[in-house]
Amino acid sequence: MTRTVLERFSASHPRGSWPAEEFAAARRAEGTPAEVVMDLPTDAFLVVRPDTEEVSA
């Protein structure tokens, strides 16, 4: 499964992951699937959208 990064938020933000969670919630309210994941190497919260891959039989 591949993912598209919609936005990045610093993990050192005073509000923690809240800005990322709020951004993801707004995208979901618009109908875009979005979730927050932690990228440890860059110390950032990423809002990602799973990309759908068509599987041919």
C-alpha cells in the first residue's frame, strides 16, 4: 500500500499532534480519507491519504 503525504507537522509543536489531528479531521469531513502517522526519522506527524491500487486478476 502506498500513501500520499497531505501535510507535515513538527512533533515539537507545543500542542503536540493536535494540529495534525485537526487537519486530518477537516480532510475527512471533506470526504478525503486521512490519518495521522508519526515519522520518527524526521520527528514529524504526517497526515497521509492511502492510495488505492487496482489489482488486476
